Amino acid sequence: MASSGKEAKKKEDNENSTAVVAIRRHHKHAYAYLDKALSIEESDGKSVISKEQAVECYKKGINELTKGIQIDCSGEGEEWERGRGLQSKMQKNLTTFQARLDELVSLIASQCKVDSKANSKTNGAQPVFKTPLSKRPSSSKAPRNNIPGMRNGGTKASVEKCRPSQNPKLKRHVDKDPEDSPRSSFRPSTVSNDWKIELKRRVSKIKSFDEKIINQIVDEVVQNSSSITFEDVAGMDTAKRLLQEIVILPALRPELFRGLRAPARGLLLYGPPGNGKTMLAKAVSHQAKSTFFNISAATLTSKWVGEGEKLVRALFVIARELQPSIIFIDEIDSLLCERKEGEQESTRRLKTEFLLAFDGITSGENERILVMGATNRPQELDDAALRRFVKRVYLPLPDCKTRKILLVKLLEKQNNPLSNKELDKLASLTENYSGSDLTALAKDAALGPIREMNPDELRRVSASKVRNLTLDDFVSSMNNVRASVSPETLKIFENWTKTYGTQS
């Protein structure tokens, strides 16, 4: 019985060894055929005959890979593991070289078709190609230096390293997942809107930057992303008037805004946080007939040395190509803060490049580009940056009248439960509250009726039975939500406005 068990085990080991040996044999034959196909393409890959010879070798190599992959290798043990690992590598090679085969077959058919048409039209003369050079099929020559494991000391086992991600020539034909493609972000299929496709078509003639950089800037373009208008923004009459003069009216009547009437190229919105600076920018993006770039410091910074300067140059080059343009930079102090002696060299170069592109030798007098910045810390801006922002508009905390308008807009969602007299009283009680503070206060007050119910009652009550908001709810919530801007901060803004601000 013992000898019988040993014989069975010996027989099983022989079967394991035979299967793995067969896989290795198919891999070896496949390598020989594929290496020969690549050699043919290297030596003379332009003629149809050479392409056909390479196709035959590719077919034989692919056939060997397929046979090796189909061998059953489901057992357990070290030999089986090696066999499965080799099959996995062969599967990757199969995908790569099958794609190359499909490409060659397509090129042969295309070349034969062109030659046939040319010969029929010219009666034997040299073929005349009417297709532009940039749109002709690329050469099928695939140097083995581009394929790991096939040259420069590569071993036979290293043929499995020939993966699509390491061979850009084969990659565009192999990728099945569009997200893996290096140019996936440039294909129309990844862009949801036709207008963005049109933008990329318009900037496609810019050849001084990589497509990746151009695409990164174009992706920051916003078109009518919000339905907010100037009427939705309470107060801020000075800012809205300046935006009308700088953005809206020149777009409607450009012939009137020339020479001394040419609109300013820099507008700075500053003031305490939460007062609608970004909301104004949304209104501009909706109403202005301009290309709107929504830029942040993260858009123009990179871990690679020199990449940030390229992004800044590309931003202004694309803005000139798509003008009239508006470049909106929120929290601009993070990008153009005062230059100091101990700061990093890359940050300093980025600021310098931005200032030169904004208003330097390369800028033109008739350019219709507006750089609109928003900040809570205008005192930290560099003097050179401040000089370029000709219009500097202070957006103060809302006054009593504006606070009442904001409260009415907020309470529209609750059917305006407060009377006009109660609204006046609440507006007077919320002095020094910013727009965002009023929003937080209204949300907290809206929970007042809910807080009065116990959990069981809350589960059963219908929405129509919940009582309306009252003035007492707001007064109670003022203990939880207080003004976020201190008087000292307001004093800083007022002093800076007296020195640098645009007076209404």
C-alpha cells in the first residue's frame, strides 16, 4: 500500500512537471516568434511585405501564448504557483501583442487602399496623398529599445515586462480602461459639456505648453455654473456698480469702452469673511459674457521646480486666446502675499511670473482680461500686486437694512413666519453679524421647534404640525451663534480702506 501511494505521488509530480514544462515551452516559442516580428519591423517596417511578414510572426507568437495560457494549472504546490505566475505574465504579453497585431493589420489595409486609389488616379505615377501629413497613419516601426526585455540585455523571461504602461507607442492601442490612458483627460468622452470641447479646440493651436498643462487650466473654466445674479446679492452697491462698469457694460458695448474708457484690468474685493465676495464672483460668472477662470493657489502650484511658473504663463496665454476673460482668484493673499527675504525661491519666482504676466511687457493695451481677487487680509498683499489691482472695493459687514433683506431671503424657505416689525427688531439685534453668521443663526433657530419635542413625539409628528419660527427662537439662538468678526478686525479694514480703498 505504501509503495502504491508513492507511485501515485510520483505520477502526480510528473504530471505537474510536464504541465509547467509545456507552459515554459510555449512561452519560449512565443518569445522567438515575437522577437522575430520586432526584428522585421526594425529592419524594414515600412513596406507592405515586411508588415505582412511581421503579422505572420505575431500570429504564431500569439498562438503559442494562447496555448500556454490554456494549460490547466489549478493544482497546489510550488511548481503550480510558478506555472500560474508564468501564465499571468503571458496573459499580459498576449494583450500587448494582440493590440500590435491589430494595429499592423489596420495599417496594411489602409496603405493598400491608398496605394490602390493613387494608382488608379495617376495611372502608375507616384501616389498623391490628399490626407494632411498630420492625419496620415503613423509608421508601424516599433523599435525594440522601447519594449523592455527585448533588447539591451533583456532575458527571455523579461518579455512579460512589455506592458502597455511602459510603451507609449503601444499604449494608445492597448488601453481598455479610458482612465488609464495618459491622454484620457483630453478626450471628448471625459468632458460632459460641449462648450468645454469647444474651448479645448480653440486652445489646441497653442504649442508652447504641454497638453497636460493646458488641460489643467481649461478644466478651471466655469460657464454659468450658478443661477445667482446681482439681484440675489443683498447690498454691496459699490461693488456691483464697479462690476457693471468693468465687466457687464464693456461686453455689451465694447466700442464705447476704448482708450481712456477701457475697463480696469484688476479688481480686488476685500472685507471680513462671510460677506459675499465669492457670491459676487458667482454672479459675475453667470451674467458676464466672458470666459470665467476659477483659480486657486493649488491650481498654480506644483511640487516640480518650474512647473508653477509654466502654469501661470499658460493661464494668461489661454486667457488671451479666449478673451474676453475673467480670472477669479479666491483668497489671493495666499498667492500674492508680500515678498520677504527668507521665503522659498520657488514661491518668489511664482509671484514674479504672475506679476509679469498680469501687467508686464507681454501684456497688451487692448487685452480684455480682468483679474478679480478676493481676500480677507488685504494688508498682506505685495505692493506690486496691489498696484495692479486698480479698483479695490471694501465689502463691509451688512448694515441694518441689508441684514433685514438677508433675513427675508433666508425665511422664504419657512414661509416668512416673522412680521415686518419682528424682522426690524431682529435686524437691529444682529449688529456686526456677517452674511454667513446670519445664515448660521437662521439654521440654528429653525431647530427651535424640533428641540421642544421629545423623541417619541418627534417620530410621530407630521411636518405640517411643526410650529412656525418665532422671534424668541432667534433670540435664544443668538446665545449659540455669535458674530464672528471682532471690532479690532473691523478697525483694520477701515484703516486700510482709508489708505488704499476705492471710495464709493
